[in-house]
Amino acid sequence: MPSAVQGLSLEALESFSAERQEPEWLREKRRAGWQGFENLPTPDWTRGIRGWWNGTLKPINFEELRPFAGAGSNLPEFEIGSEDGPPAGLIVQYNNQVVRTELSEEARAAGVVLSSLEEAVKTHPELVQKYFMTQAVPVDENRFTAMNAAFWSGGVFLYVPKGVVLDAPFRAIFFADQPQAALFTHTLLVTDRNAKARLVEEHRSNGEATDPLMLDSGVTEIFVGDGSTVEYYNAQEYGENVTNISTKRAIVGANGVMRWTMATLGSDITRLTLESFLNGSGSHADTTALAFPNHKQNFDTQTRQLHNVPHTTANSVFKQALDDASQIGFRGGIRTIKAAQFTDSFLQVHTLYLNEASKADVLPFLDVDANDVRCSHGATTGMIDKDQIFYLMSRGLTHKQAQEMIVSGFFEEAIERIPLESVKEKLREAIEAKLQ
């Protein structure tokens, strides 16, 4: 792949698309993304009295960013096996280029497709055209989704056919190390009826806070077929020179189950939009999310469980702790349209401050038009308990050890909701590393 050009331009995306001989429908999609990038404003998502998002995103100099950054020569070694055994498939993207793809014999024999999204455009064009930025995440939702439509490369495509049930997880790794790289990561996961898929996705980079800015404007689109189950685990551990704007959305069919597990630990700035659209009777969404900023990290989560039909359920647990001068914004809730009778949906969010310098805005909400539902939310916010610290220190722990134990226990309730042991252990290790 040629070295990345400087700046986001129509010429760069046209050249990239022509090199790969992309079909006309995809070129039109890229052009529509470019028009959105040109015409839509860069959002600041300001809200509240402090308006702490105001001005945070405006200084991004898109002329200095480098789209289509190719793979380098310093890809770290990743441990592929885990307590859960070997993965059903593996895909690794280095900067904006997929460099490794593997699929188990069992998955291949069952008709599973795991490839880069670029490759899937050629091998399964009808599936990609049907689902790519059409029903879940529209091109023009905001300037960042438009950028993704215009400049994505590499990407992950996973398709699980009707009736195929795989317990072994698929694994996707995105790694970046190019200064001023503009990453437009994109994952498209589709299951047919009565299927099951687990995808463990990791986002990492080796940058430090003082390094030049990198941007990841990412999109994840998940389609859960009728009677199917999808489990999506995402650990975001970017370096602190990354601005991460991510939209992740699932559309869930009748009697389908969508399980999200999210861990926001890295980057300088993260804006995560995480939503489930419950479009089929009997569908269910389950969300477990952790966020732990420190230093001057700034994490914002927007989440919604959208109930579009009767007899749907959802349960969401968010745990977030703050240290140093970090900030968190959370706005999440439950939306039921008038037709969505007999909805049963619950949201809880718990925020723990480790000091008085950090700040959080937590805004749970209910938006209910149906009249025969059970929808509720709960939220707690508070400082780390000094009495607990005193008790643990009286048993021989240092202040630091006591604090680490309390924070680990705070997150453990959410971690225990996760089915995969390997994901549990990685999250515990990541939280321990943050506490160090």
C-alpha cells in the first residue's frame, strides 16, 4: 500500500477507490461521505452549565491528518490463545491495512465468512451493499460518520450463516502507530437466523500524550438475525494522543439477543455512541460497560436502548471511576415508541470519584410513549469511602493498596456479568494497570 497522503481530500479517496477497482455503488457512498464531511459542522456536543465539550473537538486540524496509512514494521506480538481456547477466527489491522486473517476449519466448513471489509466488497458484494451504512449507521448522521464512509479502509467483515452456533470467539485487533494517522475503523457483523457469534475486538496504539494527534472515527454495525445471539466485547486502550469518536449500533431481530461489553480505558478524548435498536418481538439487549479515565483523559458515552415493537427487554449496567483531573460525560436512557407495549427495560449507572479534581456529568433518562411498560433507571455518584479505606488500612494494607482493592471491587460487579473468562481477566489486568 502506498504511503498515506497528507490531509483528507476528495482526490485522495477517489485515487484510493480507483486503485482497488471498487464498484460504483461504493464509490458513490464514499462521495456521499465526502459531501457530509464538507457540509456538516464538526460537533462539539456542548451541554450543561459547564459545557465541557465546548471547544474540545474544534481544534482538530484535518489538513494534517493522514488517511490510508499503510502497515508499518513494528507490529507487536499478540497472545492469540486464551483460557477460552483458540479463536474461531482472527483478523489484525495495522494502521489502515489488514495484515493477517485466519479462520478455523470448523468455522470455514460451516460457511462463516471472516475477512477484511475491503475483501468482502469483492467476495460478498450483495451482503456488504445491503448492510454497509444503510440501516444501522447512516452516512450523514454526523461529520464523523460521514468521514468514516468516505475514508474507511481495511475493516472487519463477519458473516455467520443460518443455524451456525459457534462458542469459540472471533478476535479482531486494531493497532496503530503512525503519527497523525487518520483511522476510520469499520466493523460489519451480520448473523442470519438462529446463529451465534462472539467477537472480541481490541483497539490499541503505542502513542503517548505528547505525541502528534491521531484520530479514529470508527463505526461498528451489527445485525442480529431472528433467534440469533451476538456477543461483542470491545476493549479500547489507545494511547493518550488519540481522539476516538466511535458509533456502535446493533439492530436486533425477533427473539434475538445482543450483548455488549465495553471497556473505555485509553485515548485522550473518547466520544462513544452505543445503541441497540430492538426491532423484533422478543428481542433483548444486554449492556455491560466500564470506563476509567485518569490523567487528563476525557470520556463521553451516549447510550440508548430503543424499543420499537412490543415485548422487548433490555438491561444495562455502566460502571465508571475517575482519577486525577479526568472527566466523564454520560447521557444514557431508554426510549419506547407508542407501539412498544410490554417493554421491560432497566438502566443503572454508577460513578466513583477517586479525588476531588475529576468531574462527571451523568444524565440518565426515560423517554416513554407506550403506557403498558416497565422502564426504570438508577444512578449513584460518590467519592471513594474513607471509612472503607480506614478499615482496610487497619488490617495492614497501605492507602494505595486499600484504594486499589476498593476500585477493583467496584468494577467486579460488572466484570462478573461477562461470560468469557479471557475477557474478564484482561479487564482485571487493564484496571490494575491503570491503578498503578
